[in-house]
Amino acid sequence: MKQRCFWVTDSKLYQDYHDFEWGVPVYDDETLFEFLLLETFQAGLSWITILNKRENFRVAFDNFNYQKIAKYPESKYNDLLRDPSIIRNKLKIRSTITNAQLFIEIQREYGSFSDYIWGFVNHKPIINKFHTKKEVPATTKLSDTISKALKKKGFKFVGPTVVYAFMQAVGMVNDHTTNCFKFSN
């Protein structure tokens, strides 16, 4: 049996996410936005809750198309509030629309969101060597810096904990524990 990180349950969905996505560097803006959206909705909830609803989010939010989301009219916002297949949080839904608009602004300013966000780690993943659950942080100085930078641009639901989870998900930091089969040094 494969040794995985401490947080992985026996859920096939969770195992596949861990084995094929978590910690793998993502450089394309479409996937980066998907994870930004999902991490926003995850705030205060468990990741497995979001993973279980991921395909529902994909349908509800037009395949995570930030160009479309940025132009959502009030009627679409109201439709999302009534959609029982996703997390119906007014502030998170509103922030997703705002964040999509700001995502596009960053693309205009930096050429891509990827160039902007990966610039915080000099465009290469930080490889940590954590051995135990206790060593893995929920936030870091860097996630705090990125959080402040995003908030200054107007992003919502991007506190240091959400940002660090995003960094882990998109491979900006590789936090597979040293006993995990995915750990690389």
C-alpha cells in the first residue's frame, strides 16, 4: 500500500487528488483560477467537501471560465445563490465574481496571472521537508505577503491560510511529507 500524506483518507477521490494534483506545479491561468475559486469556497470548510462538489462548481461556474464569471450579471449571482449543488455563500459567490475581474486585471498588468503569482517564489516550487503533521504550517510569512498583495489589489477571501492552501494545491510549495511516496527532494 502506498504511503501518503497524513491528511489523505481512504476516499478514492481524495487519494487521486493527492496522487495526481496536489503539489504539482500549475502554470496555466485557467487551472490557477479554478484552484483560487475552490480554495475561496473551502475557507472554513473541509477540502473533501469541496472536492465532492468540484464538478458541481465546474458546471455552476461555466467550467471555471474567469472571462465569463467576471461578467456575471446580478441574475446569474442570484441563480448561484439558489443552486443547492454548490456552497451557497453570498460573500464567497460575490467575491468569486470580483476576483475574476481582478484576475483579468492582473493578466493585463503582468502578462498572465501565472507570471504574477509564481513571481513570489521566483517561478520555482519551494520544496519543504516536513516529517510530521505538526511541522506543516497553515500559514507562512510568504503566504501572508501574498495575501496582503492580493487584498491590496481588491481580492476577497484570500487570507494567509487560504493563500497557503492555494500555494500547496498549485505546487508553489511542495508539502508532501518525507514519508509520502510523492515526496521528492
